[in-house]
Amino acid sequence: MEALQNEGPGQMIPARHHKLYVAFFEVYARWMMHAHFSKIRCIGSVKLNNLPVMMIGNHFSWWDGFIAGYINMKVLKKKLHIMMLEEELRPRMFLNRTGAYSIRKGSRDMLATIDYTAELLNDSNNLVVMFPQGEFQSIYQHPVTFGRGVQLISSRAGHEFQLLFYAALIDYFSSRKPSLNIYLQEFPAILSQSGASLESAYNEFLSACYKQQVPL
């Protein structure tokens, strides 16, 4: 862990995958998900085409990283990278060994994170997970508002990538534990050239997910 101390406050923290940490996280994530949700269902088909993947999801809970990891294990099977706010990552640096890296909004270092993310999207083995809302918001928040980071990353990526939306929605109904529906949908990556178009497309997708949400 000594190498992690080289980045001081405000310096971008790159992902440092460690096989043992990654393996432990995958086992732990599976156990946590199935222990705390009564049912989990992935809804929607994804056609993998040997491209790097940018996945965008709703940012509503402590579970978000586990949900993204679960999607990767079940569907994508790529090298997971998750962008986290620096203030959330530093107290949990073990996540850095599983693929988390930092962004510090409103700082010069934010551009380093954007360039780093764009570089990740040049490798077809990589999955980059982003939560463009930038902060935890209610699962019922609609429409959601995106920051500019996604648009900047897309414009700097030098390689075609696959764009995937997901929305995680929960319900309890008659169960003590909630059920979890994870809705998935692919979108043309060209949409991400325009921040407004991407935000609008995600809100249309999220609205459709709310309408589909039914008892399991």
C-alpha cells in the first residue's frame, strides 16, 4: 500500500488493480448482492462487439459500485474501472486496488482524470463506469442532470467504444428484503459527443425503466 501515498490531496489517483483484491471483491460483491436483495434481475440484452465499454448509471446509493461490478461479472466480463470522487475514494483506498480511480470536481486535476479515462477507452479489455450526476441523489430523481465530464471524455477518446446505460431500481412489495431490477440498454456512442443529447437520452431511458418496473 506504500505506493498509494505518492498521491497527495488534489492529485489524481489512477486505478491499481491487484489480483487478490479483485478476486476478493468479486466474491464479496456476489455474496453481498444475494444476501441483501430478495431477487436480482438484469433486463435488456447487450451485444458485445470487442470494444471498450463506457457504462453510465444512476447514482443513488452505497450499492452503486456493487451493482456495476455485478453487471460486469454477469454480462460484460471486462477489466472494471470506476470513477469516484476523491473525497469518497481516499477513506476507502482498498477500492483503488479493485479498479476505482479519482476525480476532483472543480480542480485542475479534473482534466488529468478526463484524459486518463479517455485513454482507458482505447483498450478493448476495459470497462469504465461513470455516474455523471456527480453526487448521490434520490432513486426517484427525474430528470437527472449530467456534468460536462462525459462529453469531454468522449471527445478526447481516440478509439471507438461501446456506450451502455443502466438503471438500478428497487422495490420491496411483500418481501422483507428489496428486489433489484437492473435495466440495460445500448446507445450509439456518437450521442456522447453532445452532453445535452446524452443527458436527454439517459432521461428517456430512465423514464422508460420507471414504466417497466413491476413486481418480480
